[in-house]
Amino acid sequence: MENMLVKINESAAFIEEKISGKPKIGLILGSGLGELADEIQNPVQIPYGEIPNFPVSTVEGHAGQLVIGQLEGKQVIAMQGRFHYYEGYSMQEVTFPVRVMKQLGVELIVVTNACGGMNKEFAPGDLMIITDHLNMTGDNPLIGPNYNELGPRFPDMSTAYTPKLVDFVAQTGNELDIKLQKGVYAGVTGPTYMSGAELIMLRNLGGDVIGMSTVPEVIVASHAQMKVIGISCITDMAIGEELEGITHEQVVEVANRTKPKFIKLVKKIVADVEL
């Protein structure tokens, strides 16, 4: 993306003119999970199409707007719908909103997604704390010129999912009596759902769940020295030996069923997290 620094500043300046106060927490809401943004009080809603340099979300179940306001007494900015590599955007475009959030003052990103469960101990409707990821996309949003103002040339990804916050989310789940899995998110490009052989391979490589988002955003957030919490909603089982087929509508349906539990968890995280 040419003139990235200029584009980030343009987008951030446009958003700043419409809001009061600096959001410290960013929420990226995945398929079927955008309803959490409706819980934000005194909301300022900005469609992506109005923001200079922003892509536009094209996926069913993604509303396609920023919502800025108060959630549990904290100033937050939520992406109600995200961008995906499979939509034809570059990795830099997919992750551009994370850069803008950083420029606006965000210190913590809470990234959510709908995914398939490869771990046989999981079940549809489970929520999983992401502890690490496999970048199986064959691409990286940091390829190309590095701007030192944004982060180092060679960032370390060993603690991209802030370990202290992994423990904090697990504790929060216990307090709410919400069962939380922990595991590794395998990120692929999509838009196809994986073949049985591919799923077996990814499970053998250490993946617990599989999805088409999250990894690029987390790479950029970590590059920008932001704290990261990742939570996956397991909408279907992706066991290579037992495939029965899946549709996007089924994914959204299970995500919708899991929504109350998910919203309860994220609101408690926002309320109690220390930045």
C-alpha cells in the first residue's frame, strides 16, 4: 500500500473528528458476532465506505461499520465486520483498520472469529482462547517496506497473544462459569473449506481450530506493540476423517446460538481488563 503512513493519518483524522475521547480497546467482531457492537452506549457509527482509504466488507453476516462509544465504562472502537484476504484485498488492506486503531490510541485488540474445530475434544458452540497461531496463508502483511514509526522490521511473534491476558481470559471464564478451551488457530486464505487431507495435515502440525481471518490482524497488532486477546467461536467440527460438509449459513447459525455466552464473556473482559 503506497504512502501507508499518510493513509493511516488521513483515516484516523477523519474518525477523530467524529468522536470524543480516545478508545483504548479495539474489538474485531467475526461472523455472526457483530451484535456485541449494539451493546455499545452513546455509539458513533461510521460505515466503512465513508472512511478515507478503508476497504468495504463484502461478506454476509458482516455489517461493515465502525462503532465507537462506551462498553462497560471503557471507551472502545469496534469493527462490526472485518476484511478478508479471500475477498481480493491485499494483506495490507485487510489489516489497515488495525493500523488506524493504533493511531487512534488503542492499546488492546480483542480479536474474535468463527472457526472450525480440528481438535476432537472440542464441540460446536465452544469458545476457545487463542494461545498461538499457524500462518498457513502463504503471505504476511509485513512483506514490503517497513515503516519504523509502525514497528520493527523483524518483530517477534512468540508472544503475539499476550500470555498474561490468556490467563486473565481463562480466569474470567471461570468466574462466569463459561467453559473455555485453549488452543492454536490455523489461519488459511479460504474461501474454500478445507479438504479432509488438508485438515488432517493441519491438525498434525498442531492446529486446534481453523479459520480464514485473525492471523494477519494479530501479526500487525503485535508489530505495533499492541496487546492481543484472541477468542474463537467453534461453529462446526472439521475432523478430516469425518467430514460431512459445511455451509456459511450453518457457521452463522451456530455463531448466533453462541452469541449470548460470547457477549457476556467479552463484556466482562472489557470491564475487568487492566491496560
